[in-house]
Amino acid sequence: MNSASPAPGSQSSLRERNLLRVLDTVTSLGSLTQVEIAEQTGLSAATVSNMVRDLHAAGVVSLTPGTRNGRRAVHVALATPDGVIGAMVFGDRDVRVAVAASPERILSSTRMPLPAEHAADEGLNRAAILIADLLEQLGHEPSELLAVGVGIPAPIDSVSGQVGSSGILPGWRGVDIEVAAGDALRTPTQVDNTANLAAIGELNAGALQGVQDAIHVKMSYGVGAGLIIDGSLYRGSAGTAGEIGHVTIDDRGAVCRCGNRGCLDTVVGSAAILDALRPTHGGVTLKDVISRALAGDTACQRVLGDAGDALGSALSAVVNLLNPQMISVGGQMARVGELLLGPARRTIERCALPSAGQSVTIVPGVLGDEADVIGALHLAHEMRETAQRAGLALA
Ligand SMILES: [Zn+2]
């Protein structure tokens, strides 16, 4: 028996259990008053007060003066001596924000719908207010936010810092996103497209951990991919590598928002899926189609299966070029699992070179819709580490 651990039932083991209960509650629920901690844990006010005093003395929690129900109250939160990092990830219809102590420890997160044709400054300012609200709820000063990873659902040109195609996200045209986001947040930011961020998330904490050569495909309203080569994200010469959504599948097909015809996006994007179902299913949403497919609706299953087939065609070319070990598929549409992945896998087996097609494993992503937020936090974490190393070198 380990002599350092107290005997069961002893006073010190009770104290240890109470400390852990208070700590677990603050870890999972964020900033709380002592009254709220007592309500959540069922411990007495006096016990909570003692535990909070000890945790504060050990530097584990921070105490911030505030109010509760109009009365003065101290807010207890996990201490973050290295400051906090943030994520701000734009989708076609919403923005999600998160504040975290590290990429593995999200302290609080929220989302807000955005109009489809919103202007960049409107989106950035609204998201900056959401982050400021989260910081305040957590008891952090704005200055404690040290870096933010920003995700945009479009290719980003690494030279101009702008959206790399004039037809995608029209409200963001001509805007240097990193500069505009830095102005809105008043903290250093790094911008990448959400498919790349999802790939970074899955590489660091999901399905692609330890994989050297891989593709992560993000399928939501549109489709994009992040390429992992030799264990790190490959962005290409102008930052727009991995744009699988704009690979031509049918050169006489529908006109794409990028200006080309018959891109994969025009075949498997949500607009194409909903159009195909309109005659039989009326005005359904992508979410409806996914839940109906899972419930056994054969038309929804067929349309998603066809999308998997088209995805497999586009991926076959990429598999031949890059010979990846693994392909993970995430985003909303991946929730249907094998209904999408099965046809994609069969098409790759049929169309790719046998040696390349047989050596690649196709799996669902494990981080779900949060992969891009976690990827954005990894970008922010790297920025904070680089800044801290630079600060140490100067000191
Ligand atoms: Zn296109």
C-alpha cells in the first residue's frame, strides 16, 4: 500500500475527497460562487469555504470579486497563470467561440447564428463580444486572453490574408482577416480555413494522432480538406492546399460559387443534397436529412450514398497523388457514418491505384463538429508558446 495515501475513512482522506469535489465542480462548470459550489456539491458552506481557501493557497483556483443576485460574492475559477487562449470559428451560418486554459481544457464555449451574407466586420465584432462575455463570466480580464485561433469556411490566401476566391464568403471580400480579427479582439490572432483547423484538431487529439500522411475531409454545408504530410499540416505555396470541394467532378455540371462548373461542392454540398430531395421531401434542412437517413429513410440514404460516391471519386485522385495512410471524415454530414463512408470507400477501392487504394484506411473523425474549434485552440496555444519562449529569450 502506498504510504503517502491516507487510510480510507480518515480525516485526511475525507478532506482530499472534499477538495476533489470542489475542484471537479469548478473544472466542469467554470466560475462559481461559494454558495453555488455548496449547492452543486452538497457540502456545507463552512466546508466549501475551507476547501476554497486551501485550493487558493495552493494556487489551483483564482478568486475574483463580483456579485450574485445583486449581492457581493467572490467567484471561484481554475487558476490560469499562463493566461487563456481563444477560438473563433465561423461557419456558413454561425460562429462558435471558446475560451480555454489549453487545447485540452476548454473553460467555456458558445455559438451564435449569423446571417448567410454577413459582412466581415459585423461577424468579427459580434464574435469578439461573445469572447469578451465568456472572459467576464469566467472572471478573466481581457488582457489575460493571449492568443486566438480564427477559422473561416473558405480558402485563405497566405500572401494577401484574404479569402482566396472572390465567389466564396462575399461579405469578407478584400478584408485582411488576421488584421481585422486582431483589431476586433485586441490580441494576436492566426487565421486558417476550418477544414485545415479540423485536420489540426484530429491530428493532435483525434483520429489522426500519430499518423504521418493523412487527409481530413470536413463535410458540412460545403466540403473541404486538410492535408497532413510528414506529420504536419501542408498549406501549399499560397495557403490554399486541400481545396477538394473545388475539384471538377463533372465539367458540364452546375456552376459553382467559385466560378467553375461541376466542382465536388456542387454535387455533395448541402445545396445539392437539399435540391435532390426537394421534389419528394419539400423544404428539409441538412439536419433533417441526416436524422431521417439514420432513421431509415431510403431517399435520404440514397442521396447521402451518392455524395459518398462522388467524394470517393475526388479522393481517388488525391490518394493516387499523396498515398496517405488514413482519411478521416468529419463535419455534420459524417454523422451518418457508413451511409456516407461505405460508398466513398468502395469508390476509392475501384478507382485508385490498387497499392494506394488498399493501403488507406477511411474512418470517421472522432472530434465531431468541434474538431475545428480544437484545431483553432492548438494554433492559439502554439502562438502563446512561441511568445512565451521569445519573452524568456529576451528576459
Ligand atoms: Zn468550385
